[in-house]
Amino acid sequence: MRGSTHLTMALACAAALSVTATACGGDGGDSADAGAGDRVVRASWGDPQHPLEPANTNEVQGGKVLDMIFRGLKRYDAKTGEAKNAMAKSIETDDQQNFTITLKDGWKFSDGTPVTAKSYVDAWNYGANARNAQVSSYFFQFIDGYDAVHPADEDAEPTADTLSGLAVKDEHTFTVRLSEPFSLWPETLGYAAYSPLPQSFFDDHDGWLDKPVGNGPYRIDSYRPSQSMKLVKNKHYAGSDKPENDGVELRVYTDNNTAYTDLQAGNLDIVDDIPASQLGNAENDLGDRFINQPAGIIQTLSFPLYDEDWQGADAAKLRKGLSMAINRKEITSKLYHDTRTPATDFTSPVLGKDGGYKKNLCGEACTYDPDRAKELIEDAGGLPGGKVTITSNVDTGSHRQWMDAVCNSINNALDKSKACTVNPVATFADFRNRVGDHRMTGMFRTGWQMDYPLIQNFLQPIYYTDGSSNDSGYSSSRFDDLVDRANAADDEDDAIGLFQDAERELAKDLPAIPLWYQNGTAGYSDRLSDVRLNAFSVPVFTDIKVD
């Protein structure tokens, strides 16, 4: 999950991958491709935070590699975000709770061994088990038996080794029983945590970490921590999206301004995170080679609803007033040069109308109206103690700049110079510790980068009672009931309608203020063609051609 806990991790260049060798050796046969520089894409990158195990990666840099070296049951269409079958031949259910999954024939891992139903069941059991300390283990929480392999009490030992809801039927078939109906569950299966694993992962785990083996279009040829990773074509790949290039060299940068300079100098082919300081120049610098498109990312400000100052009917008015005091349009235009879009709901436009996005669903609460904002705040008895703060880490991103802008907007609405002030926290770790310990007293930065393009993913983890990323402490029986009914709905349209009803509850209660949707930005060299970002703002490397 790349939510409020993980969005900054995704943008940061994190600690080096724990690989004991200085390089990951090739599997032979096509290693010469690694040196065929003429048709290799040179891209900016940051070292992954964790080893490249599918269930142990929850940030963009590691996820970028997993997307190249693995393919799961589903894959999200680069243009539409639609979940389409990849390795799955069929996923069938009669009750939205019991599923039979049949795999396509002919798929192999990059070491030449076959991908079977057991490859999936073993991988999911490993990912779910608390003993393996996988950061994305909660993705398996919907499968029956999760509580036994991953107790809610962190100090408790698992009472089972495997998920009771998984069973291998034959080489290409396995069944899944969920703990409750979830009609959209198959749509989540394009997420990397659900990838299969070869037997070598279990036979020699340390060896596998030194040289990860997947079933995707590329395989890792070499890796030098803090320097670069080289990927080449996987000759065993059975998918339809075979690479249009010879490989990808991911070069580590700790400063995206340096990466941008190297792109302009012709030393780099693609930068997928244009620095904020260059956004105003990028279109002039790059012309048609500058990409600015919507991504599945929303930035929000949450309230500490566990604090008495933010509870009750008056506090609800107060939260709405603060939201209406924020001039989203001016901030996204002047500060971000329209690479952000003012948010009018709690999801993302990349979902599209069919996927659940509904413009202006937040209604009046997300509309800038300084006079109405001041009236609401005064009717609520004013700000707690006469002031409010915005808290965030400031060691990565441009968080200080937008926090200052938001506070200035609130102060202008209230005609007070210091009604809103910024409370900067030096490091991301310290900030997240404070949030996790419920030590917030004012507004605090939250954000969400979708794990999969479903409306459910923008709502349930963040706002459901005791949800995995519910930082505000929000709890609403009405919201929870609508989410439960949506998950159990037989018809997808009915499910989306119920999720939108749940969003309307959020607009009434406003546990968090939607600020803006974040675009994906990138620039590329004149050596490349067919460059685009997917709905997660990650380059579609397989499609890129090197001229």
C-alpha cells in the first residue's frame, strides 16, 4: 500500500537494497544484451527500500522493478487502468467469496522453470505469514485464515503456517475462499504482492535475493547498490507485452535536479519525477518530450479525530470551514504550474466514470469560498485555542512550500496573519511516528497513491474503522456499512454506487480535506519514442523504443 505512510517513501531515494553481492549475475544465454547500449533505455531511479520480494515492496522505486520482472494474474492497462487478465485464463465465482482461478499454459520463470498454481499459493502463504515480516502482508487479509497466520496482536505467534482459504487443485488451478464477499477482489490481483514465486525462492532464499527470479518481460542482469541496476529481456517471457527495446539501465540519483540536468545534456533518456523547481521550464525545455498527465495520487490534510477539539457537530463545521478557506486552484496553478488538479472528491480522475470517479462529489466542502469559510469557523466557536497548525515532514518533496501556501489562504480568509501556522518535522520517520502514536493536535499531511485502480482502494484502507491506514481515527458505522455492502454487491455498478454513497458520508464528516490530485510528470530524450506513463505515473518501459 502506498498511502499516507508510503507516499513520501515512494518519492524518496531510500536505503540500499539488502543484496549481499555487489551485482546480480545473469542466468546466461542472453547476457550480452546488457551491454548493447544503443537500444538500452537509461532512466533515473532511486534504490529500493526493501529487498525485491513481491510482498515486501510498497514504494515506487522497488515497485518499478517488480513491474518489469514479474507478471501476476492481472495487469493494469497502461492507458485505461483497467485490470486485464495476464497469467489468469479465468477467475470464476458464483458468490463473490469463493473463487476458482485457472492459469494460462506455457508460462515460465526467467530460470526456465514453469509457473504453476503452487507458485501462487506458496507465494501468497509466504507473503501473509507474520513470521516473514513482509510489509505488504495485509493485502492477503481478505483471504480466509489470515488471522491465524498473521495475528492482530504483534506479540502473538501465528497459529497456522498457511492460509486456510487457499488450495491447489492441479498444476494450473487453485481456489481462494475469502473471509467475506468482495465482488471487486479479482480487480486487485494486478498488484505486485500477488505475484508468483519460483521454487528457488524457498529452496535458497538468500541466493534468490542476490539474483531475483521472476516471470516478467525483463530479468535483472546486474545491480550495484547506490549506482545502477541493469535489466535485460527475459527470453522465457510468455506475455503479449514483450519489450520493444534491449533493456533498461536504472541509474540512481539522490537529487532529481541532477537527473534533469543529465537529461538535458543527453546523458540520460528518461526522468519520471520532474523537480518542482523545473516544472515552469520543462515544457519549453523539452517540448513534446515533456509529459504531464493525471496519476492515481491524491494529497489530503487529515484531522486528529481522537482529539476532543476535533469531535462533535461544531468541529464538523470547523473542518468544513477550513476546507473552504483553501484556494486550491491558485495553489496548483502558481506553485505547481498545473501539474496538480484541485480535488473535488476523495479518489482520483484516473479511475474514470466507469471506475467510480465522480467530479464534485465532495460538493460545497471542497469549494473555495472565503466568506462562507469564515462564517462556518465563527459559528463553530472559532479555531481551538484560536489557532491551527499543519504538520508534515520537510526532508523530502516540496511540502514546506504548499503548507505555507495553504496556511496563507486560511489566514487570508480569516483576516488573521497567524491563525494558521506550519509545524515542520525534520524527518519522515519522526513525522510518521507522531502520526502513528496519535500525537497530532492539528491538521497533518496525508496522501494516497493507489495500489490498484479501484474506488475501494481510495476509501476502505483510509477511512474504514480501524483501517490499515486510518490515521485520523475516523469511525462511522454508516460509512462502514456502505463499504461492506459495496464489497458484497453482485453487480459492479451497484458496488461503485455504494462506494460513492460512502464518499458522500466522508463529504459530510470530512475526516480529511481533499487538496489536489497529483499528476505524473516526466521528460525524455530525443533517442526515445512511444514513451508514456501508466496510471501509477510509472513509465511503461516495455513500450519504449530507442531510435
